[in-house]
Amino acid sequence: MTLFGIAWRNIRQRLLTSGLTALSLALGVALVVATLVTGRIVNRAFDSGSGLGYNMIVGAKGSPLQLVLNSVYLISKPIENVSWGFYEEFLPATARADGVDGKYAASTRTAVPICMGDYFRGHRVVGTNAAFFDRLTRGDGRPFEFAAGGNFGDDDFFGGVLGAGVAANLGLKVGDAFSPTHGADDGAVHDPFRVVGILARTDTPLDRGVFVNMEGFYLQDGHAKPLPEGEAAATSPRPSGNVPLPFNQREVTAILLETASLPGLPAELTAMGLRTAINEGRDGQAALPVAEIRQLLDLFVRPLELLLLLVTALVVLVSAIGILVSMVGSSLERSRDVAIMRALGARRGHVLATVLIEAILLAAGGGLAGWLLGHLLVGAIGPWITTNAGVTASVFSAAPLAEALLVPLLVVLAIVASLLPAIAAYRTDVAKWL
């Protein structure tokens, strides 16, 4: 019988003990794999929002990180609103009623306003204009694609576009009506909008968004800015038909900017100069999404990921100690068998190799089972991750480099843990046990 066959026979003879040892290893490896893959998914979730065709966000004075979380990831609460007049400072003369370039127009390539404050069945409602999907991109240079329908027009006041995740979760399709609620899911119900398009999956937070024409958004109860006493609006605050709300009653939550490249200057330098100019003023603040996201990852996400890895590494270490205990117990039980092997001509090296092979089989079997279990665990929570983080998570999600090293490292750890019982078997006194 080969050394491998002898090691396998030893495992089968102690099936319960060997199975429990392999199970403890599998659970430890599953936790490590799930932690590594989930950490990579979390990083990808944040990285997916680091650029969506714009490189700057302008909003009210306050926390720039909160501005990014609210505008890019559709989480957290808006800080405050900024005036419509401030938004117009980023528009060229052709887009302004007075025919004069805005203060920041020369540094701006695209400026897209967004308005927040409503929800639809747990999903954030974003009021914006057609430029959001027509002029911005997904961040990789590719235009937005629609799984069904298309973008709403600026004159389609009550048109809406659903993110892929929203449409899948709620079962809505093009032509269906939906009514947002004011401020929260249990708030006052607004007028219905009509689904005109469903985005193709982007694996970004946009998959969790409900996007409506801001003209219809402004016409909902509670969305018009109260006018100072004595100041009259150009039209009624609640006009009938498709009559836009007057500019002096409008506010925007944030402005998504794609900065222009001035002659002889890189776009990054233009962005830094524009950011400084805005932040020195009193009307609002500018935040660079990439910088804020990187700071968030460095301060919170990566330390938490490291802590989880340390905990799971301790679990694997305890499992390795389990191998040591199991193999020590096995060597004591098999002292007579080892003596018989030696008496039949087996060399000391053969005995030592048999114990090491047994440990390697347990480690490799438990490690591979744990690797599979870890991916099944990620696959089980994948729909929840997709719904809440806006990125796809499945059984096939992976952290390739770390996973490729995991099982080999576990085998090395098992060999180290089995050295003591292997040496004990190597030194077995044949005369004593026969």
C-alpha cells in the first residue's frame, strides 16, 4: 500500500475526529473567503461612485463627505439646498435667460442639477433634467444604456427613469405609473410619474435610484421655495398644466459638474482652481468625489476590513491547533500500528511522511470545502448586497490573488502543526509497543 493510501486509511478509521477537524478548517476558510470577497465588493461599491462622468459636486456649505454620500451613493441626508441663481452661475450664455455667461461657465463643461427629498418604496427619488443621462457618462466613457424605453425629455414633466435594481425589485416596466412620497415612505403622496425608461445595469448606486424630471418634481406640494413677504411669483406656485415653476421659487440639492479643460491647462488643475474659487465664496462648497471616497476608504473601510481579517485569521489558527490536537491524539492511538509498520520494514521517513500526508489531506480537503462554502455564503447574501450597495455580488465574485494564496498557506500551516506528532511517530519505540 502506498503512503497516500495509508494516510487515507488512517483518516477513514478516525472518520468522526478527522471530519470535525476538516469542518473546523472549512468554517475558518469560509469566513476568510467571505471577508476577502465582501471587502473587495465594498471597495468596488465605493470605487464605482468615484466617477460617473463628473469630477466635482457642488452643494450647500457643510460636510463634503456627506455631500458625496448623498449625491453619489444616494444615502445620508441632504445638507441644505442652494439657490437656482447659484446653479445658473455654471451655465453658458445660451442656457441663461439674460444671455450672459455665468461666473463659473468658462470652467464648466457640463452642469447637471439634482433635487432630493422624496422616496418611492424605500428608494431615493432624484429630480434632474435630461442632461443627466444624455451628457454625463457611466464614468468609463460609455454612455448610459437603457434596458427598456429611453430617457425622458425636458418637456416631459412627469416622465421618470428607473435604475435596474429598482425595476427588478418592484416589478415595474415602461408605461407604469408610480407616485413618490414626500420626505419619507410614509409621507404625503405626490402626483404620479410615468416610467419612460429603465436603465441597463451599471453596477453603481444609480441602479438603486428613481430619476424624475425636475420640472415635475418642482410642481409637487412642498417643493416650491416660499417667497419673501411682498415678493410675487411670475406664475402661481401650483400652476395647472405643464407650466414650469418660476426660477425664484426653485432650489437644487446639488450640482454635478464635469469641469472643462482650459487652454494649456490639464482638467485636474482646472478642477482645483474652480474648487478653491467656490469654497472661498459664501454660496456653496465644492467636493471632489474621488478624494472624499479615498479618505472614507482609508479611515473606515480598510481598518474594518483588516480587523475582520485578523479575527478570521485567528479562527484559522485555532483550526490549525485543532489539527495539532487531532494528530497528537492520533499518534498516541496508533503507536502500536506504527511499531508494526516499522517491524514490517517501514522506514522512519515513511512513518513521518504518512503523518504529514494525513495533515495535508485534512488541510487541503477542509480548505477547498471552506473556499466553496465561502463563495456560497457570498452568493446567498448577494441579492442583499446588490440591492443595498448597487454592485453585483454572486457566487462567482472573487478576490483572486488572496484566494489563490489561501489554501497553499493553510497546507503549510497544517504541515507546521503536524510536525510535532510526525516527529513523535518518527521516534516511536518499536520494542516498547510489540
